[in-house]
Amino acid sequence: MNTDNIVILVTAKDKAEAQKIARGLLAKKLIACANILDGVQSLFWWEGKIDDANETLLVLKSRSEHLKEITVAVKELHSYQVPEVIALPILGGNQDYLNWIKESVK
């Protein structure tokens, strides 16, 4: 089982910020694809209390070797003090698609 391909979750304050982050990562060839899901409600602990926000979720596809660079780029492009960047391994799937991810990033 090859787990070099990853899915990265990033929440953004709105669709415009999500598009800015996605385009920035695509331009650097750090990701192969970005899905943008608008209208996500998030509940979370922040500064000692439960907070909530309407956000936009980015679902990014890339390779594990680029995670550090992706994290740095997201932090540069993001308005949040502590942006979410969570990577999950892709355990399997359409091999043609998985190959395309590999070919699409630098």
C-alpha cells in the first residue's frame, strides 16, 4: 500500500480566501487539485470558549513530500492566526487518478 498521496483539509473564512489559497498552491505546483466547499459551519474552542463560524472548506490533493511547503504557503496566504492544515493519507483508489496527482505536482 502506497500512502505518498495525501488529502489536505484547510478551512478558510470565505470562498474568496479559499480560491486565493487554492490558486496560490496550484501556481506553485504544490497541489494537483482543490475542491472548494462553501457554507461549512464550524464549532471549535478558541481563546477559552466555544466559538462558531461559517467557513469554506478546501479539500486539496497532493503528495506527502510537499506537506511542509504547503503548510508554509497556506500560512502565508491565510488570514487566520492559526489556520487548519490537516493531512490524511490516501490509502487507495483509482490508480490512474493517483498517478495523475503524482504527475501534476512538482
